[in-house]
Amino acid sequence: MTTRRAHAASAIVALGLRGVATLAVAWTGAPAAFAQPVAGAPVIVNSMSAPGAEPQSLRGRWYRVPDPSPRPAVVLLHGCGGAYARDGRLSERMREYADLLTGEGWHALVLDSFTSRGERELCTQRQGARQITQADRQRDALGALEWLRAQAGVDSQRLAIVGWSHGGSTVLATTNGVWPTVAQAPVKPRAAVAFYPGCSDTLRRGYEPVTPLLMLLGGNDDWTPPGPCLELTRRTNVRAAASAPIELHVYPGAHHGFDGTLSPRVRRDVPNGANPGQGVTVGGDPAAREDSRGRLLAFLRARLG
């Protein structure tokens, strides 16, 4: 990130957000012992059961580092586009982050919340018409944490969740103690990271964090605008500054999906943006992509060890 852009980002985060924490970046690269990519294995993970219902079985991809000692593990939660590309392969984003995390010596579980429920994507569906809810995805994430706890080679005290967009909103729901399912969950993550989540629902519900949270936002995001997340951070940190404050960073000029590799483009098939009927802009920002990865790893290293 250039000095000018870094200063601008810091200014946006600080503006009117007393108590919002920012994060120093210290990314030194992957440990040499885990430099080789880890092949993912298909697994089945049960969602946490809804009251009176059988647990939903979900597809997952399990990236286990070759180390016999107990290691941290991270759940990866896809966005509304699903876990897979059009060719049926795991999406580039999920594969890249699985490689990034296993390079650190952490196991990674990519969780697919859609295909077992008969859906490929939700992006083109109006929110009120969606059959898969945030409550569903919250139970999926909680079930994944329970699944991780049972795996050999996993340190159950060092678990984390990371999500993007719709999955980022799931991160908020999964770390919000206002939900009884979260407050009573037997396994809670030690750290959580949300890339460009939608924060409006959580802002209305109220947020009581059960774990430290980092949010990474695009300043020009017109799909999940940063405003509600900024306000959520301000309100939360006023109450919880001494326990589990939110850390937040905004990338000025960056759009939704800024950590991707494709150039920004307008998607007119998305009905749920900030400007209904005008579509949304999605695409990568090379400086934000690089910096956000450093912040992700610094945040997780500080909490997973």
C-alpha cells in the first residue's frame, strides 16, 4: 500500500469513530516448514441442529497440515456466490486462502453451505426470497467449529472463522452473544475476520461480541456499504473496549471483493445493493488485496499463536 493510501485509510477509520481499533501489519511470509501447498480432502460436516430438526449435512474441503502436534484451525465461509466456480472447482478465493493459512501451519476447512441445500448461489436472489438464512449459516459455522474440535491434530483452543460478504455477515452472526445459539454454543472461536460483510442486520439486532473481530471494508463498496459496519464498530467499542473490541480497516476507493484478482466491473444481476436497480461494482484492488492479507495474518497470529 502506498503511503498516501495508507494515510487516507487511517483517516477514514479514525473519522468520527472514537474507540475503533486499527491493526499494525507485520506480515513476514509463510514459515518455511509449511511452504508447500496442502491438498484438500472432501469431508462431510454436520450443521448444528435447529430445534426439532435433524442436522444438515454439508460438503466441505479439509486442508490438514502435515504436523502431528496440535495446530490451530480456521473455518472459511464463502460469500453469496458459493464455494465453487462455474467449472465446478473450488473457487479461486477459497483455494488461495486455504493455501495462505496452511502456509502458516494452520489447518483450514472450507465449508459449503449451499449445494447440500440445493442452491448454487444467492447473489441474484432478493433477500426476502432466499431460502437459506443467516440463522442457517450461523448453525453451519457453529457445527463446523464442533467438527474441528473432534479432529486429530487440531488444537481446539485455537480456532478461528473467516468469511467474505455473505460469509462475513455469518461471521458477525456466529460471534454475536445476543443470539442464544451463540451464547450457549459449546465451542467458540478465538478469533474472527469478516471481509466486507453486510452489517445492517447485526446493527439492528445489537452486537455482543464473544471473540475479537477484525473487519476489512471497501470505502467504495456499493453492495455492502461500510457505513453500518462503522456504526456497529463505534457502538460496540464504546461498550466493550476492555473485553472484545472490533478492529476495523477501510480501503478508500476499493470496491466489494477488493481482495480478488479481476478488475472492477458492474454486476447488474444483483438486486440487493445500496442502489437498487443499478447493480453493484465488484472487483479487486491490488494494494488492498496485499494489505488485507497482511492484516488477516497479523490478527490471527496474535490470537492463534
